[in-house]
Amino acid sequence: MALELRDVTKRFGSHVAVNRLNLKVEEGELFGLLGANGAGKTTTMRMILGLLAPTEGEITWFGRRMGYDLSHQIGYLPEERGLYPKLKVEEQLVYLARLRGMEKRKAQRQLREWLERFHVSHYADKRVEELSKGNQQKIQFITAVLHQPKLLILDEPFSGLDPVNVELLKKAVLDLKEQGTTILFSSHRMEHVEELCRTLCILRNGEAVLQGDLAQIKRSYGKKTVRLRMAAEWPDLAAIQGVERVHRTALGYEVKVRDEAVAQTILQEALKVGEVTGFSLEEPSLHEIFIEKVGAAYDEGGGEGE
């Protein structure tokens, strides 16, 4: 096992930020770490990085206790940008890569390749503060990966990026995974996690409330969303036993049901109301599962707040 957390607990006085957390992340895996504000994600990441020591438990990397001697193998993209605004991009990133043990010429060569890949080569001699927020985020990402870490921790990596640049960074993340990098990924955007991660853990109040293979998790919830395409109005749809929520769409209805058996009743009754041009029964999205586990008070646009 590449990264393993065993019964990890972190207390700040009487407050328990992380409580007996167990995680196993395989080499080359892209693992999602999710939770609402204050759930314990950032505290967990900081313990993995060695910035915080666990109150109890153990964190290991290929069987070795995580410590400062392993820091050169780790790359970290924090949610808050941490580059020096007055320094130029190239001199700053090469300096930081050398601190991680990288030879200067290799760092310069790798940096040129990354800058070209992200279409920001012309910013190499610019100060960070002269860049837009989106380009600063791309430079911050390069900082995390320039020294070719074995473990990469990404906290809200797509923050501040437009859709084109989001796809650019997604491709980079997937390429790093294919090259064998182990990646711990955290985001409030469930669709990004669902697209990128095979396995995940959802935290609530410092405890793991759901973890494992995403596909298996979704299958275990059953197919609970009916998508119905029909032009006719159906005011009595919500009255069908087992229907939990009805949403009118441009093409028909999206219906949340208690279980799969209810879907057949909906189809039979819909055919009596009018022509049905489309019908599908789908598994819940990760967003729906997350809301169920964490609670409807979750603010998707919020920060970590730990």
C-alpha cells in the first residue's frame, strides 16, 4: 500500500478535528477526499504533509512513517495560493524545485515544458502578481508537480479556472496518474470528483461516513432517478406512492423515487397521461450521495474553514 492512515486522530484542545481515520491509497491511484466545510479534509492533508502531527495513529508511505525526510517525494497544491507575488515565475519555481532536490538545469527544462503545455510560456519572466487569477493557479499547479513527486495532494485544483483551463488541468492530472503518481484529490465540485476518481472517502465531523470504490457505492444505492420525456402536463405525478420529489424539466420530468419498483408504476401511468418519448432509470449522482451523507446544509461554494 502506498499511503496508509491507521486510526489517525487529531485534537486541538477539546476539539476533535479528525477522529480515528483509516485510509488506504494504492500506488498510482487518484483518490477523492471529500467533506463539507470543517469536515477535517485540510487537517488530514496537513498531517499527511507532516505540517501537523497526529495526536494518535500513524501515517505511512510505502510502510515508512511519514516525516520530513519524505517531503521531497510530495507535491502539494493548496486551496490558498502561496506563491511570492513580487518574484518572477521562472526564478521562483526553479528555486522551489531546487529546494526539493532537483538539479537547476533539469528544473529549467521541465518548467519550460510545463509552461508551454499550459500556454503561459510568455509569463516566465513576469512577476506572479502580474498574472490573472487563472494563470496564477496554473503556475501554482506547476509548482506542485515540477519536482516530479511520487505523491501529489491537490486541494481545489480547478479553483478560479475557466472551463477550457479546467480541461487542460484535468488532462495533466490524468497523465500524471498514468505515469504512476499517487494523487489525493479534494474538491467541492462533485462532478470533477466523479469524473476523475475511482475511489473516495467522505468525511463528516472528522469521521469517515462513506468510503470505497465509487462505482460499487453508486450500485449499492440502487437506481433512484427516473428521467421521463413527455410533452403532456402531469399534475398528479407527485401523488404516486414511492415518489419522493418531482422536478419539471424542459423535456418532461426528473423524478426521485424510493426504489426501482416505483419506476415501473410511473411508466405505466405515464402512458395513460400522454405520449412518452423517453424513459430511463439512473443511479444517483455523487452529488446526491454526498448530500445524503453530509446533509442539505452543505454549501457547495464554501471553503474548508478549519
